[in-house]
Amino acid sequence: MTDDLGLFADTTDDAGAGSAEDPAARGRGKRRRITTIAVAVAGLLIIAGGGWYAMSLFGGFGGYEDFEGAGEQDVVVRVENGDLLAKIGNRLTQQGVVGSVKAFTKAAEKNAKASGVQAGYYVLKTKMSGEAAVTRLVDPKARVGAFEVRGGQQLDDTTDNAGKIYEGILTKISKASCATLNGKETCVPVDQLRAAAEQADPASLGVPGWALPSVAKAEPKRRLEGLVVPGNYDVKPGSDAEELLREVLKISSLRLQAAGLPDSTADSGFSPYEVLVMASLVEREALTKDFGKVGRVIYNRLAENHKLEFDSTVNYLLFKQHIATDDNARRQQSPYNTYESRGLPPTPISAPSKQAIEAATKPEPGKWFYFVACEKDGTTCFAVTYPEQQENERKARANGVF
């Protein structure tokens, strides 16, 4: 027999301790050879056993385990950004949804929609067949916990003059928290979310460090305003109020960082939080194409210690949408009312987009001091002097803007 692996090599010297003249030594040499063989064989068995386990898990020569049927207990699973099918299958296996990775991947190969599964949370069941798991995962009804925040939205609901209600961010989170798991609803009411927003430690919720000093000074019900920026979010149904807010703020903090906060504000003359406040005003006052000029008006007015006089700050107090305000509304005594108070509001008034943050960080150069929406499509006209502003207001009236 050949000995390519070296398992049977004689490790004694030709005429040394294992020679014929020393029977005792021969016995010791024999025992050493037997021990070496035993250790080597044991090592191979361990390697083979581990390989068999791995192959069984991922479906190799040992076949693969696959449950039968549509499953038993509801379970929430998460698909992460960039997950390949094998990674999804591994997570499903760990959570007891499918019997093995290959049970899932083999079924996914037969379903063209499987490669398009988006990141997020899904309700599946334990002990599903691979085919049933794939079918469920590609069903839009299985997706839970998703919601979108748009620029200019507030934490609380707002209304327009016709009484139409526009959902605020807390309402969106509350609805996203809802799922039916094993016959029980997981919805977290808005009141619980609001209580958590007001009472929980801001740092533990994920508020960025640069915002913490200002958040600590803010009115409790408004202290998280502006810290949830636009974008798509996913929250896990079954989480409590603090966990939901923490998951949202974690993602939002990364987006704020991507938008340049706090680093890009170093040369602006304002703190990162002040830039965030300005960005929220920009977001509510104009269309994206006019953001840079609105940002400049804010800078110019603050430089002259002039009141900003923005209708958006009055509407914020009234929980109203973009509505022209009257003298009565403008007389509200509040640090948020920029018709009465100088400087910036204490907190942001809405969710600022990346474009609004950029406009507040580096506004367009110019001497504009006034602006007004002068076209029905929302286009804004800007002016350096008050007579120019009056002319723009006449244009707006002629166009039926107000």
C-alpha cells in the first residue's frame, strides 16, 4: 500500500532505540506508531465530521433539510442592504424559518422575484418549506415596518384650511409599528411615542452629540423636531416606543452626517444645530430651486438683527400647512414666532432635506432681504429693497397666489 499521507511511516532509527537488540524499545516504538495513527485518524474524522455538518447545512453531498408546509408561528425577519440570497437563507435558517440555507436558495432559483427582495422587515413563519418561504418573502403583504419621511414634515400631524389632515412623523412611525403576530397586534400608539420622545434620555435614543446641548434646552414636545430627516425608514414591529425611535434616529443620524453635519458648518459662522434650524426654515419656505436664495435671506437678516418674519414659523405653532398667515396669528407670543421674536426659533420646525441643509450651510451669494411666493407653482421672487418686495407682492396678487 502506498503511504502518500505519511500515516504509516516508521519514525524509529534503523539501528537505534528500536533495534532488535532492545525488545523493550521495540515495544515503545510500536506504541508510538499506534498512537500517531490514532491521532491522525481522529483528526481526519473531526475534519470530515465538520465538513459533513457544513455540507449538510448548505446542502452538499449530504442533501439538505427542508420543512414541509406553510409554517407554524409568526416571526419577523430582517433583510439587510446588500444581502445575497445565501445570506438571507442563513438568517432564515438561524431563526427557524427554513430547514437549511439550500432549502431556501434552491427554491429562490425557481422564483424570478426572489432576487429583487428589498431590505426591510418581513413577517414569515417558523418551519416553512423553502418554496413557501420564498413565496411569502416576495409577497408585498409580507413587508412590514416601512414608512417614508418627506421634506418639511413635522413630528405631529398638520392640517390645511380645508381641514385635510397630513400625517406627521410620529403617526407614520406608529402605523409602521403595526403587524399581526400570532393573532396579536403590535401597534404602538402615537401617545406612547410622544411620551418617549419627551421623556427618554436623548443620547440613548441616538440624538447626535452635537445636537444634545440644544435638545436639552428645548421644550420637551419639540426637542426631536428636525432630527428625523427625509428618506425611507424601516422599524421592527413588536418593538416598544423607545426602540422604535432609537431605530429611526440611528438611521437619521447617519443621513445628517452624510449631509455634512456637523463638519461642513465649520466656516458658516453658525453651530451645526443652528444650521439645522435654518435648513428646516428653508425647507418650509420655498421650492428646492430657490433654497439657496432663501438661505441667503436668513443670513442677511440675522446679520442685521432683523426679524425673519417667516409665515412657516407661525404655521408651525398652529400645526398648519403652507398657509399665508394673518395679523392675529402673527401676534402669538412665542420664541417660534419670527414676526415677534428675533433670531432663530429654538428648534427646527420640520424635517430638512439634504438640499436644504446644503443651502443653509453655504447659501447662494447675494444681497436679498425679502422674498414672496409669486407664482402659483410655488416659484419665489426675491428682492433687495422693500419697494422691490412690494412690486413682487403686487405680482403675486395679480397671479392669484394670495
